[in-house]
Amino acid sequence: MGHANARLTFHGRCLLVRRVVFDGRPVAHVAAELGVSRQCAHRWVTRYRQEGWPGLEERRSGPRTSPRRTPTEVEQAVIQARAELRAGPDRLAAATGVPARTITRILRRHGVPPLAMCDPLTGSLIRASRKSDRRYEHPAPGDMIHLDVKKLGRIPDGGGHRAHGRERSPRGRGIGFDYLHTAIDDHSRLAYIEVLADEKGVTCAAFLHRAAAFFAARGITRIHRVMTDNAKNYRISHAFQQACTALGARQKFTRPHCPWTNGKAERLNRTMATEWAYRRPYASNQHRTLALGPWLEYYNTSRPHSALGGKPPISRLSPSS
């Protein structure tokens, strides 16, 4: 692959040299044909005459020395912390004492893939990423609450395949699923999560009422909009519609087949899966469920959030919100 700013490929440079050196054509004419300046053409011709064809190969564009570059031992400590914690730059900065922006450059320099592309249990690269520059954030807490449901297979007593491997794990087929109902405030990213037995409309409506009470206890006394996907338990459930009406909230739905429209809830689901559900092997389903409460408290009150400048969600709330 050519240099990011190179006008000519290696083949183009060879073509330039052949036309100038071997065909005897004027440098200015050949430079115009190939879309480069005369100075650039002269440079490649001079390099060919001094070094031959190898002189037309790519060269490193960085400085010969980098006296201000982060020491190698510090970079290795950052990479090791990333492998152990499987966390983003803000948390790694707290763990290593290296600024978050420096950590970002170190990880990029060493080709460390983003967490979103990695297996949450092992940290190995497993997927490609989808990027979008279209982002939004409502100006005040309660302007919009994002809701979603994530389904997790229950863990058999004694642990599942993540603890014992697929061949030696106890049979868990038929024990069903847990339904993780999530709610997250668009502005503050304050989150509320419950493990429930199903995702029926009545269940979603009751969850919305409890989520509203949770938010109200933390200063978000009014919910103006509720964003969900187009599942039946949200779109056509009378119980859920009545719950929104009782709260004085307007229902909003994602665009069909565009889950990123509800991106904050989807991102919470991924963070929850990475840092709680698949963070370590659990001995039982109850063991995993009991670990949710402390993790949620940590998420809301202590965990640095990159969208909030490295501060936790609770930092954006006050008793008068």
C-alpha cells in the first residue's frame, strides 16, 4: 500500500523515470502528464540516478528519532493493562497514570483493535465495526429515555460452557432465557436494568413504571419521550401505551431495520454484556444475576463514560434536574 499522501504509486514513479531518463522527454511535460509538480518529478529522477530502481520504493515518513515519544516500557504497560482489563482509554488512564489521549495513540500505533470488535471474554478480534458520524444528545435529563430488551441464555447450576468448555459443560439446553430490560437516559446515560422472565407488553409496561421511579429518585422527575424499537411488546401493547400516557411521555420508534437509531440502548447492552454478563465464567444463573446490581451501581456512579468526558452518568444529575 502506498504512502497516504503519495501522488504516484511505485509503478507511476517507474513510468516517470522511463519517460524522462530513457525516452529523453522534458521533465515538465512528463510531470504534467502524470499530475505532479516539476519539483516532485525532479526528486524521483534524482533518487533513481543515485540509488537505482530501489530508490523509488516507499520510505518511512516519520522523523529519524522521536525524543518525546512515550517510552517503550510505558507503552508495554498500557498494552498489558488493556489485555487484562479489556477497557477503554479513560479506565486505562486511571489504572496506568498515562493520559487517555496518549493511550489512544499507543493502542493505534500497536494495531490494538477497538473493544467493539473483540470477544468480551477473551479480548480476541472477532468482528468488524460499523461507524457513523451522525450523533445526537438531548439537552436535558428526561428529554428521552431509550428502552430495549436483551435476551441471555440462563446458566445451568455448576457453570456453563464458558466455565468448563462446550464438551465438558453441564447440559443447559431447555433451561430458557433471562430477559434483560434496559432503560437509559439520553442526556446523562443514567441506566436502569432488570432481569425479568419475559418481554410481554405488560412486563415492559411495569418495567417502565419502575424505571421512571428509579430516575425520579435521582432527580429525573419528568420523562418527555420514550424511544423503543418496533417490537410488538412496545408498538401494539395497550399496557405499554397506557404506561407512556400515565407518565406523560410520547412514544418514539426506531426506523425499521435500523437498530442504531436506538444506539444508546444498544451500546448499553454491549457494555453490559462485555463488563458483566460475559466478563467472567459464572457458577450459576443466580450468581450472574446477583452480580448485576453492583455492576449497575458502578456503571452509574463510578465508571468513566467517554461520551461524558470521562465522568460517570451521575455527574450530569443534580437534585433539581
